Amino acid sequence: MKAMILAAGRGERMRPLTDHCPKPLLEVGGRSLLAWHLAALARAGIRDIVINHAWLGAQIESALGDGRRYGVRIAYSDERGEALETAGGIVNALPLLGREPFLVVNGDIWTDFDYTRPPLLDAEATGSLILVPNPPQHPRGDFALLPRELGEGGYDVLADPERLAAPGAPPRYTFSGIAMYRPEFFAGCKPGRFPLLPLLREAAAAGRLRGRLYQGLWSDIGTPERLRELDERLAGGANG
């Protein structure tokens, strides 16, 4: 199985830290976010990694090289300084990802998620997401799980993401930035700059998306304050 790490974003909310450093190369716990991801993927036996980049992308290639010292093989998808957003970046990298299902991880998160238990795909699904409890900065969440359709291993079918949660309805969760896709999830998508969330909502409404709740350690590194809080937590003993 191949994995892709999304690392092309400009990181506007992280400025001035990202004025001269790509966001995924910012450090927590003594190493970059990308180094944390590579170590976790290598531990799970996932060796072939695609990393896209745009803003200051040469720094990413210089820092990581071919991936050998991390125990992986890295191929780069260079977006030529013009970030294509999440879905556009994945579509641009499809020739590097092959014909089999592949894992995608946002480069600006930190988690202790165990990639030996990746999101699963059944015969009807073209995508599967890892969801997390809604963090303070995203209280309304993205998707709702349907407990009545609970499957083996805690995998649930995603409800229509546009449905509002009424009292007593299933809680809503946040997309963690970790997912598995079949290449056909992106069938019909034209090259260019476009986001992923509308595609996820469309697939959920069509019954082609699955999900699993993860309640371990997870942080969305969206602001300098959250970066600092995570760094302090890792210094206190959290690891991944």
C-alpha cells in the first residue's frame, strides 16, 4: 500500500512561522511534523510515500531527501508553487499512487494513530475516513455516524453530512485528515485547484463513504498557539 502526505498548503494562519518554513516542516517534540508521519508510516510497514508540495517545496525535498534515512521511499508531486488544495493535489499525484487503494494523511496534523489499522473499504465504498471527536476550534464537526449500521471493528456507515443533529441523534465528528481512497473515488475529476470536502459529502450522500471514530491523540496544527501547546504536551511525555 502507498501513502500520500499532503504538504502543499501555505499555512496562512501559522504566519509568521510559515513565511520562511513550510508548515509541515515546523517542529514539535524535537522533529518536524513530516518526520513524525514518516516514522509512523514506516512502523506500519508502509514504505512508498508520495508527498506533494508547493510553498517552499524545495525545503521539503532538501529536508527529507529520498526518504532512506526514515526507512521509506519518497516520490514528490511538485505543484510548482501553486497549491492545488486537497483534492486537486491528490488528483495531480494519482499517476504516482497507482491503481490500488492508497492512504492519505494531512501533513499538518499530529496523531498517535496506528497505521497498521488503516481505514477499511468494503466492496461498495470508494473512500473511508478516520473521524475524531470535535475539537474546540471545530465544534459542529463534519459528519455523523450511524450506530445502527455499526460493522465489525467499529466501522460505521457515514450519514448524510448535511443532516443536522437533532436531540438524541448520533453525534457529529470531525474528519481527522486520515483516509483511504480507491483511485476511482476521483473518477471524473479534472486537473486543477479544488477542495476535498465537497467530494466527501457527495460520496457520503451516495453511500460510497465509510468511517471509523478514533479517540486517541490527535491535533490539528492550525495556529501557532496549537503548535506550542502540542510541543509542550510532547515534552511532557506524549509520543507517536
